[in-house]
Amino acid sequence: MTEGARILVVDDEPQLTRVLRTGLKSRGYDVRVAADGLSGFEIFNDWHPNLVITDLAMPNMDGLELCRRLRSISQVPIIILSAKGEERIKVEALDVGADDFVTKPFGIDELLARLRAALRRSALQPPTQTTQTVLDSGDFHVDLETRSVTVAGKEVHLTPKEFDLLVYFIKHSGKVLTHRTLLAAVWGGDYVEQDQYLRVFVGNLRKKLENNPASPRYILTEPWVGYRFDPIE
Amino acid sequence: MLSDHDQKWIGYVVAGISVALTTTVLKPLGTHINATTVALALLLNVLFIATRWGSLPALFASVVAMLCFNFFFLPPFGTLTIAAPDNWIALTAFLATAITAGQLSARAKRRAEEAESGRQEIERLYAELRDAFERASHAEALRQSEKLKSALLDAVTHDLRTPLTSIKASITTLLDEAKERFDGDAPVILDHESRIEMMEVIDQESDRLNRFIGGLIELARIEAGELQLRRHWGSIDDILSTTLERAATITKDHTIEFEIESELPVVRVDERAVSEVVYTLIENATKYSPPGTVIRLIAQRAAEGVIRMAVEDQGPGIPSHLRKRVFDKFFRAIRDGDIGKDEPSGSGMGLAIAKGIIEAHGGEIWIEPGTDDKGVRVVFTLPIGDDEAEPMRTRVQRVTLTK
């Protein structure tokens, strides 16, 4: 599926869009570039790309606003190109719906790996969330009706909140989830500042799910940002 | 410094001596003066002792004075007998005066001490407050300067990282192809043209990095006051033609017009540095004005001994509130959110360096609107040169710039 996918690259740095266009084309992707958020959004509406790669600091609608607008009309995977010093705005972009980020300067392989993962996820995503009763993802089997969980064939017992958190992680496997997103999704909007809740529950989940909670393989920490769930050890 | 105790003793001694002295002086006058005068004179002694040494020495003085008065001046003379009742009144007056004056003086002394200690307290508080204020403003200044530093650092890292990102992305693409790496994707297929393009990006972006670092070094020199001007006598025409030759590639889409006064005097300047200034101004004009428009170079005699030069474009202009700020290092109207069009962004160092160079020559640089209020005119002045300096002699001059 990833081959021939349409990729929109939005960055105001012409040399970088030049490189990405050529680099991605050489891998068989169909690529278009835009120099600012506004023209990126226009191209998106005309062309319906499978994935958007966007810079954050740009004239005429920055990356954050672009993410916000794209999310209001589409579930297209979005990868942010961010630089050190832009942590705050990067987290904001992830909060409003970006899927992943790559920190500048990056090697093309890292970008490609994240691009493939994001495309895979969006291909796996069922078009509408129908009444699903069972989640099967990697080592995880979750029955939403009986609220039972098995990890690599072993049953684990979770408290109701731990269960909700794990289900949210599984449903958003591979995506970078900010602290705010997780807190709002599992505890509700009033708890978005309560990072310590999250730390405790993630710690408990790791103890129950991971073979070695000290170096987790399923629930990965994205420093200063949040967590990323990988269902395959 | 005498202790309070010693002070008191001195009081007693002085009391004794002063009463004795008064008595000795007044006694020989005998009946020439009356008893009331003597009593008043003695009373003055008591008063003096009371104000100076307090109640007890005063009491002592009053007793001694009363005894002397009684013994030497009241009949019967030579005895301590008190015959008349008005002499009892005199004695009471001595005692009352001594006690009242002593207490008054003690109270006044206490008040003075209280006032003194109050003053000292206020002084101490004031000093503490001033220290606290100084510490606070120092901390604030430090915080501001830290903030500025981190903003500058952000700007510098952005400018270093941007070309690095393009270089890294290009080189990893080329490496993947060279190593025939698959890595989950289709194999890399780069045609000849794409390969050249990647290498061009690497080449151009390395140059950009190098230019940026050169600019940083130049700025650091200017700020440290270590800009070394190599001044020679030369002509403005030469400087302009050298600069235009160098700028030929960037000016090809614009029309250059000249407004050069004939027979301009020679100037004693660092030609390379001034040429750099003119180049920066021309480069900015090409960047910020649409292709096909006119860029005007102006050079004329201004005031006595001063040449005035300017580069004028027909671009969108610079709002008046930014005309000074564009000379701040790393200031960029676009990035700093004031113009906000999709205009090119430079390093934010060109004008800061230009200002450093012009000021090192003793000139000035500023921005004004162009002809008919359109576009930008960047103007700078250059003093023709020191009168005492011999033409054609090279001298290295060290300057100190203040911001």
C-alpha cells in the first residue's frame, strides 16, 4: 500500500523540499511540495494526499494551524518536522492531531520509517469505528465486553482505569500520544494538567505488561512529550 | 570614651569644684553683693551640672551649694545654722531646681538617644532596602540578558540547523542508493539528474553554512571592538564597480541605475569592508523587491568632508517602527512576525555587520522611504578621511563599538 502513496511536503525551506521531493520520489512515492501552510492546505484539498509532512515555523499559516485545519476535515496521517527549541509547539501540534514527529536534522531513513509506520496505521484503521468487541494487535488480545486482556497468550488483570488506558494505547498504536491527549481521553478534560496520574498508571501498566518494566518495550516514553505504544515486543 | 559611671564621677567632682570656685570668687566681695545674687549664681552652677550630668550630681551640687551659701553668706556667718525661714526657702529652691533640671536633662538625653537610634534604624532599613533593590534589579538584568542570549542562541541554531538538515537528508539519500539499502521500501532509484541535484544541495548548503559562520565571526569581531580596518585612499567609483562585478549574478533580474556625483573626492576607507556593505545592501534590494524593478545606487558629497551613499529599491518598504530594529543582529521582519509575507529570509546579520563597518569608519547608516515614498532607501555616510593622515599610507585601526 505504501508504494505510490501520495505525500504532501510543506516546508518554507526550498532546499529541504527539493531534497525531500527527490528522496521520496526515488522511493516510488508521489510527491508534491508547498512553501507555506496555506498553499499546503489548498493542495491537500485538491489532491487528497495519503500523508502530510509539515514544518512548524512557516509564513502564511504555520504547521500548528495546518494540523488543526487538516484534522477538522480529515484523518490523514501528519508527520511534523521540528527543531530543538520548538518542543512546546511540537507538543501542541501533537495535541491537535499530528501523528508523529522527526527532529531536524534527520536522516532520510528515519523519516521513511516513520512515514511507512504512519501509512500502515492509516491503512489498518477501519474506516468507521463500528461496534468492535475484540481488539487484536500484536501481542495483545483484548475483549472489550468481558474486559479481559492477554499479552502474548498470558492473561493479565487490570484495574478499570488501567484497562481504559491500555485500550486507548492499542487503538492508537505507533502514534505519539501527548500527556494531555491521554489524560483527556482516559480521565476527562479536567485532568489534563495531572501528569502524575498518568505516570502512576503507566508505571502500573508496565509492571503488569512488560517483561522488564525498567526497559519497557510496549509503552515507550517520548521524552518531554508523552508515550508511544508498540504492540509488538 | 568614658563610661556612664566615670561620667557621673566627673559630674560630682565638677559640681564640687564649681560651687567652691563660685564661693571663693563671691566671698571676698562680702557685703557688696546681696544674698539673692549669690544664691542665683550658685543656682546656675546647679543648673549647669543638672543639664550636663543629670539628677544625682545636681543633687550633690545643690546640697554643697546650700551648705556653702548657708555657711559663708547667711547670717550668722561661719555656722550651718539657718536663722531665717526664707533661707529654708532658698534651700528648697536649690533642691527643687536640681531635681527638676536633672530629670528634664535626663529626659532630653533619652529623647536624643531614641531619636538617634531611630535614625540609625531608618538608615539600616534604607541600606537593606537599597541592597535588596540592587540585588533584584541585578537579577532582572541577568534574566533579561539570559532571555536575550537564549533568543540569539535559538536564532543561531536555527540558521545552522536548516542547511544541516538539507545536507543530512541529501547525503542519507545518496548513501542509501550507494549501499543499495531496501529497509522496507522499494529500492532507491535515483536518476543521474536527481543525484546531481542532491549533490548540488549539499554543495550550496555547505556554502551557506560557511557564509553564516563567516558572518558570525565578523559580528563577534565588531562586538568585541576588534574589527580591523585597513584604510587606504581610494575612489568611490572603484568600490562601486568592484561590488557590481561581484553582484552581477544576483542583480540580473533587476535594472541598476546610478546617481553618482562627478568628481567625488577620494576617501580613506577599508575598501573591502565598504564594498561588503554595498553588496549587502544590493543583495537585500534584490531579495526584497520584485524582479524587473529598478535598484538605484546613489553617491554624493554631503556635508563638509562627508560622502553620502544610498541603495534604493522599489519593494514593499519597511514600516517605520522597524527601521531601527532591522540593524539588530538576527532581526528578521518575517521571522519576527511583522511583515509575514512569503518573502525570502536572510541570516539577520547583513545589516548588523554593515552598521558595524560604517560606524567603525565614523559614519552613520539609517533607513528612509525611497523616492515617492515607495520601497526602501538605505543611506550611509562616510567621512572622507583624517586630514593628518598621509594619503596612501596603510594603517591598521582598532575601534571599539558600543551598542
